[in-house]
Amino acid sequence: MASTRVLLSSALLVAVAGLGGYRLGAGQSSAELEARLAELEARVAKADEARGKAQAKAEKAQQDAKVAKAKLDEAKPAAPSYTCNICKETGQFRRFAGRKGVVCPTCKSKERHRLLMHWIANASPLATEELDVLHFSPEDAEKDFLRKFENLHYVTADYLHKEELRLDLTALDLPDASWDVLIVYHILEHIVEDQRAMAEMFRVLRPGGMAILQVPIEVGREEIYEDASIVDPKERRKAFGQKDHVRRYSASGFQVRLEQAGFEVEAVDHIAELGPEEVAKHRMAGAWRTRQDERIWLAKKPEDAPGRKGKVKAKTEAGSAKAP
Ligand SMILES: [Zn+2]
């Protein structure tokens, strides 16, 4: 530092001497030059001192900021912690599709899966009765959960992905009246011929059996909106809200189509049955930006429904699944 100062002083001296018209030599006494040097050295010392003070100030400010940030973090409310009723883990659920606190980090379940599994385990005939259950496109968390029910003969199916059975919902390769329960959750909105799928579900259910259903339904929508000419994924997203959806259902439109297929329809409001605390604890609903119908739809095949022969033919019109 000392040598730096000397160098700096000399440099300053030369610079100032140059600017101020100082000339080493003629006209400048050595006493004058010494005085000038002393003055400049004093300035450098002062600047050094100021720099030291500024550095100390900066360090102090840094320390203060650290303390303030720690205090702020402490004061901030922690992200809410939920308990998954499927895998029983408690923790912070992850964001999904713009909704906060949706996905269980352990079993990957979302709101609707936790709601459905809660209803099945606590309020449905599946909790106690011996039933043949066919589950279409199940989530891993649901499969793991439902396979633990010893009273259920539980089989999984999918059209695209690998499950126990590969089945097309619009042409089920299954005998008439062969299942007690079908679980078809968030699938019909992907199927152009949804009425044909409903007729097929009706056919393979035993009298007294039921399909457990849900589709996206905006509360307040009056009619089904569909347009088979819209096939481009981007256009479908615009029209139906998702690139692989083919319609927007209304609650009444959905019910009417199921009734036309021969079903008796009941929409179970399990959220209302549970109450807000239980629903919030397991984060079963309520994260949607638009109000969604989150009821569990039961399409029941009447006990006295006559059997019908053969599979439903392609392009079945609504209502023709009803036995004559
Ligand atoms: Zn979970």
C-alpha cells in the first residue's frame, strides 16, 4: 500500500505540475515542491481513509440486508401443507396447469383423483361390496389404492397405454352385462363418438351396475358445444380448452346424453358432503380458475334393464342404445 501511495503521489505530482504550469527546475524552489508533495500526499491519505469508511459502510449494509431478508422469510406464510388421502403423505403439493397446490409430490395424484378415491373408500358400494370393477385409463396412484380392496375384482384398461386390457370405449371387446362398475374419468371429452361410448358402457354393465364418470363441465354452461370439423390441436385448444378435447359439456347436456343411453343419472356432491375443512385438508377441489362441476357422476343401469344382444354398431344415434 505504501509503495502504491508513493507511486500515486508521484503520478499526481507530475500531473498537477504539468497542469498547473509547474516546472521542475527553474523558478521552482525545492521547498515549494516539497510543500506541494506533502499536500498531495495528505489528499491521498484522506482518500484512502474515505475509501476504508465507505467499504465498512458497504459491509454493514450488506449485513443489515441479510438480517432483514431472514426476518422477511420468517414473516412470510409458508406454502400450505396438505395431506394426501391416497398415499397418506403430508407436504406441499405442486403446481399444475397454472393451479397452485395440485399434485401430490409422492403419488402424483391431483384434486379429482383424491376426491374420487375418498368417495370410493368412504361412501360408495365399492368400499364393502364384492364387485367386478373395470377402470379405464387409471392413474398409478388410483391403481395402487384400489388394488388394496380385497372385495373388488379390479381390472384396468386403456386404448393407447399399456394396461391389463386394451379396449376401445366406442367398441368394447367385452360380453354384454359382464361388469358391475366402470370407472371412466375424464375420458369422454376426448371421444368424438361419446354417445356410442355411453351405449357401449350401458351394454357391458350388469343390470344394477354403474359407471362412475366425470368430464370437465363449466358451471353455468347451458349447452354442449362440439364441432367435429375442428380437428387441429391448436384450434381444439381454442374451442374446447385443451388440444385433445373434442367438446365442452354442460351439466344438463351430459345428463341428457347418459339418459338417452338408458342410464339413470345421479351426480354426487361429495365435496358438499365432506365440508370445506376436509376438502381443503386433502386439496380435493377449488383450485380451478373457472368454476368447475366437481360432482361425481353415477350412470346407473336400471335393475330391470332388459339385456340386449350384440355390440353397438358404429355411428349409433343417441337413444338407440335403449332396448326397444
Ligand atoms: Zn399422494
